[in-house]
Amino acid sequence: MLRRTLTLLIVLSAYTLAQNIPTKTTLIKAGRLLDVKAGVYLANQGVLIEGDRIKEIGAFDTIKSRAPRDATLIDLSQATLLPGLIDCHGHLLAAMEGRWSPAGEAIVIAITRVGPAKRALIGAANARDMLEAGFTAVRNVGHSGVNGDAALRDAINEGLIQGPRILASCRKLTPIGGQVVEIRSENAEAIITQEFLTIGNAEEARRAVRQALADGADVIKVVVDDNKRILNSNEMRAIVEEAHRGKVKVAAHATTQAGIQAAIDGGVDSIEHGDEATDEQFQAMRDKGIFLDPTLWTSQALRDLYLKSLYFSPEGAAQFEKAVKAYIDSSKQKLQRSLKAGVKIAAGSDMWVRYPGKNRGEATMMMFEALVDAGLPPLETIRAGTINAAELLGWQDRMGSIEAGKFADLIAVSGDPLKDISELKRVKFVMKGGEVVKNELAK
């Protein structure tokens, strides 16, 4: 009885204190504001922020007249205001070296030599860099150990470290053997289970989803195909059914036609990469509302990561350049065919390496240039990283556009990203939840 009384008194006291804390109010004066839904700039806008949410938007003088006298004014009258950016395919706890090749070697080294403690620190550093670059949300889809990204998410939410809002997947679900990990050892299973939940049938698929949820996942990442190992349609249906029953979405790594078809049959929410998708498969994705996250890279990014790291011979360098050209040509064709079919596009970086000369936020930002280079107009590219991305995450009610009721997750640049998408590489102002993270525009 005494314990209940004390608990009630503590709760009531906390509630009373919370009621007496004044809500912080901020007024932003924006020279121009991008309405990502309409695709137009609105000039001389005011954004009134109460706490961590946007309260009202409109002509600056009108909004100013309604703002409290003690509202903090942020003058962005010489800047372009946009919603915070979203990376739909992040690997924040991974910073593998380009010289660790192929990818399977990099993953084994990350598991066995880097270890969970250092990976947690890598995640914290990458999260900070992402936020400062302008990414206010990330869907983290694996390479985090058992639950590293869930722990990173929680640490950010508790205010222990700075970083974007995170949708965590914990371990990837894969066919037996994991993903690109070619280990021929009696100890293989012990290594693989530190990174993956493996599946051999539909019941194991359901159990893997339940385990990921128990580990703290709020999105399920599944590798449908890896070399000759491909999950079938029944296994994919079991994964999606179990995930959706728990009200979480499913992101599917699928590159082959067979893997893509199994993902479509299963009813996943997004297909990551989709390299060999046919026109008919893109049409099926459109009809089912399945997003494509193409995870494109620029040719320069590939050169920076591998050509400089692997010390190719002249002959090897020539072959590498041929492979880069083939990849770029294929990427453009894939994107254009998906657009023609009417598939929704979301922006994801798949940045899992330590990029030479750039921090994680700077390296991730290159994905927007890759999309534009592949033929996606700048406005649609920005939509892919804002309003479309928010819809894919299931967070369209809280982010993706500058609207009343949504989080005050905002960025600003000096120039016009609709004319030059590289402006996003020079974000000058970042706000997350009404709190200024960076302001290089302050007078």
C-alpha cells in the first residue's frame, strides 16, 4: 500500500512539474520554403514552432503577428528551407574499408576484428555526422550486430547522443549461410548468427521475424537472394504476414529476377536494389504499392572507394572502368524503366563503407547526385528523400514535408537545389524537433 502511494505521488509530482514547464516557441523567417507536395517555392514564409512540432506556416508577417512575444526568431531570409532529409537504406554501425574485398571479407572482419563495442562507437559517430549533414531520419537496415541499431536508436531518443530518428532492423533475415559470408569452417554458424537470422523454411521465417522484434526491431530487413540461395514465395509470405501482424514493414534486398518475384509475391513494402527487375515486375510493384529503393552510386564514388584502395594493375584498372560503366548504364536503365511503370521511388544510400576524405553524412549525400545523374529530376529526387521516404517508413504523419503538426525537422541551404542538387551537399542549417543542431547562416 505504501509503495503504491509513493508511486502515485511521484507520478503526480512529475505531471505537475511538466505542466509548469513553459513550451519553447521558435519563429523561423524563411526567404523561400520548398513545398515538396506542390513542387513549388513559397516566398517570405514564417514557420511557427511550438516544442518539437510545427504549429503554423504562412506569410511571415501574418505568422509573426500570431507568435508569442518571447518566441525565438531565426532569420533564414537569405536561405532555402526544406524538410529534413531521410536515408532509407543506412548502415550506421558499419564503416568497412574498400580494401576489404569482396564484401564478405569485410563483414567477417567487422564481426570478428572490429567487434560490437567499437561498432557501437562507429554508430554514434556516424549518427552525429548524418544529423549535421541534414539527415533527420534513417532507416537502418542491418550490419549492426544483434541489436546495435536498436540500442543506437534508444540512446538518441534518450538524449544520450546526437543523431537522426532511427528505424532499426536489428539482424537481417537471410537464407541459410547469411549474406556474402563464405565461411568454410565448423565455427561458421557462431559467426553468422552474430549478424544474421537464417531461414530454411516458412516456420523458421516466422520465428526469425519474432526474434528480430524481440531484439527491438521496428522494421524487418530480409535478404531474399544471395548467390544461388534464394528464399521462396512461401517463406516471403510468412515473413511479411508475421511482420505486418506486428505492424512493422518489410524491406527486401532482392537483385535477381527470382528473388524479386518472391519479394513481390510475399507483398513486401520495399525492394532494395532490384537490379534485374523486368518491366512486368515493375508493373506488379506499382500495382501492389511496393517502393523501389534503387541505392544508386556515382561513378566517382566507386572509383574513390575501390580504384584507389585495391591497387589495380593497369589492366585491372581498365577492367574496373568497364565494370563501372556497365553499372552506371544498368542503373540508369533500371531507374528509367521503374519510373515508366509508375513505381514509387525512395532514396537510400547503402553507404556501409568508410569513405576516403568524407564523413558518413557527406558520403551519404552523394546518393542524390546519383539519382539525378540517372535521370530523376531534382524535385523528384528531393521527394524521394523526403515525402516518399517518410511514406515508406510509415512516418508520413510526422515528417517528410513542412506542415503543421509534423516534427520541426528542417534544413536550409543558401542556393537552389531544384537547379543544382549538389546544394544539398552544403547544408547550412539543421533543426531536429525544434532544436537547432547547426546554423551557419546566423548573422
